[in-house]
Amino acid sequence: MPEDIVRFAARVQGLAHISVRRMPGTDVGPEPVDTPCSGYNAYVDLNAVGTVDVVLRSLRAEVISREDFKPDGVVLSALPGPAVAFAEDLADARRRSQENYRPMLTPDQEVLLDVTPPVVRTALDATGRQVNPGFALPLTVPAGEIRRVVLSPYTEDRRLLTWRLTAEVSYGGSHAEPAWTLQTTAETTYRTFHPDGKEPEFTPAHLAADHWAPADKR
């Protein structure tokens, strides 16, 4: 493709410290599938690969489906440093997890998937202040450079939630809307037990790991 036709490249990557796993089967396929739990990091990388600036004007979300499902297990990222003891046969897996550990980032925007329609809004702290004060949309990416926007999708739905993220991008008088289909769930398989004998309570991802939750949900 001639260079003057290529104006930008966009991709979405995810980082989760807690995910639920479904093992291979008829509904899953030949390989295990890990679904990141609510509050994970979704990175939107926009690369102005041509000779003109590229502008990310907005991001929007749409819920495609909510399906009942039953995870077969949970996948955790082990924090660096000493922690609880693991069985000897898990020591190597823990070592690899620690070597590959990456910290979660505070989001530029949070995606509220349980609102109708879903809302993509600036992430705020408990005092109502913007978490990352330097971030704002529209965001201009100068020609030849890359910019990253950090999102945190949030849901309290413990079903398997499939959603679509769409970016509105403009460049050199043209317009494009790349989109990605993603999944998340509030289910963690974790439960909080109480010494007084109360029924165990569901433990959300922001309590089971360092995932994000809106200020009024923490």
C-alpha cells in the first residue's frame, strides 16, 4: 500500500491482574480462554504513521451481549516480592508470573458498561478530581508519533459481557471509526468469609486484585 494512503494504525491491548478461565470445550474451542475481570486496563494505541497529524475525537462503547457462563478457574498475576507459600509444583509458574509482572495503570477514562447506553467518561478519584489531569479528548497525535489512552471497563454483571469499543478518528480531512470486540465479567470466583458465620460474600475484582472501580463503587 503506498505510504500516502496509510495515515494511522490503531490497536487495543489488555492488561489484567485477575482473569477467569474457561477450559477447552464445545462452547470455548480447542484452547483455554481467559476473560479479564472488571476494572482491567484496556490500552488504545494510536500511531500516526503517515505525514499528517491524527486526532482521536472520542471513544464510545456498546454492549453486544450478556451470557450466563461458569468459569473453570482463575488466573492471578503474582506480585513481586514475598507472598503466601505455594505448592512446590507451582513455584515455577509463580516465578514466571513475577518476572512478567506489569503494574496496572490508573485510567484516563472509565467505561461504565451497566449504564444504558454505556458511558465512557473521565476517570475521577474519590474527591471528584481527574485522575490523570493532563488527559483530554480530542487528543492530537503528531505525525510519526504514538499516543496511548488507558481505559478501565467496569461492570457489576457476573455474566460474560461482550462489548464493542469504537474510536472516532480524523486525519487530513478524512474520518474513520475503527472498532474492537472485547469481553469482561464481574465474576472473580472469589468469596469473602466472615468469622461470625455470615454467608460468604462475592468479592469484586477491585478487592481481589488492584483493578479499577469508579470512585462511588470503591
